[in-house]
Amino acid sequence: MAKPKPEEVLEVFHHWIAQCKSSGKGRVPVLGDKRRRKIEKAIELYGLDACKDAIRGVTYSSWHMGHNPQGKKYDDIELILRDEKHIEMFLELADEHDSDFDTLEAYANGKEPF
């Protein structure tokens, strides 16, 4: 796959901020070289939409959202897009959530999803 365009990298980065990074003090994360490289590599491997889905997927993990013994969120973009294992794990979470939603939606619309 071709090297991602800067706009694509920014799109993934801003999607991550919107999904994961809310600060009561208004702090906004910075897109440094390390984050940029992780995002570029992930887009090269999986494409733009899958990267955004992986970011969405982390939000469905209560552990990564801070419901763990440390009470700490593990939602940094460098973790989400660290490697194939992490990306695919978070994509799976997004797919499972989407599947659950589709089942509920079918049921709500009078279709027999089971």
C-alpha cells in the first residue's frame, strides 16, 4: 500500500482524540513523530477505516477505559496501533459490538435475529 497522505494521518489522529481523549482541563494531545509513524504504519497495513474502527474498538473494552485495578485508561493511540496483534484485537471488539447492535436493531424492528 502507498504511504498514507498527511490528511489521512490527521483524520485518524483527530478520530482518536474525539473517541478517547477528553480532558477537563482542555488539554489536547500532540501529534509527534512517534505517534505519526504508528498511524502511518497502521494505515499502510490496514487502511484508514480499519484504523478508525480499531480506535472505536478500544472504547468497548472496559479494562482499557479505566475499569481495572489501577483505575488507569490504556487508550493511547500508540497502544491501539502498536502492532498487528493490538490492531486486530481492537478491530474484533468493534466487530463484536457492531454484531450485537445489528442483532438488537433487527429485534427492535420486528425481525427474528436468532
